[in-house]
Amino acid sequence: MTNPIPARISDDGRTATWNPALTRAAHVILRVRGVEGGTEERRSMNSGRARVRDGERIEAVVPAE
């Protein structure tokens, strides 16, 4: 399993920001906890920021391989 990128996650967990230069990957994987409590992984561009829907929470940002 790949180690998470150091990311700044907001207090409510809905937004995350990170330095995209920390990985050469074009995409990252967001580990998101949903409203019902289950977790899922979502692929996102390595733009340095991400946001999820109301009630969801970003737990980690991991480089996609």
C-alpha cells in the first residue's frame, strides 16, 4: 500500500489541499468516508485540491500508480 501524501484536510473533512509536486503521478486516490460510514476510493486529478459532497469526509490522499 502506498503512503498518503501530506495533505491539509479542512476541519469538516470536505476539502483537502496538497502540493502536487510531491508525487509524479498524474492522478491521486481520495479515501472518502461516506454518510453511512463506509469508505470508498475515488480517483482524482493531481491538481493539489479536492472537495467531496456534504456529509462525506476525506481521510487521505494517496498517489495513484
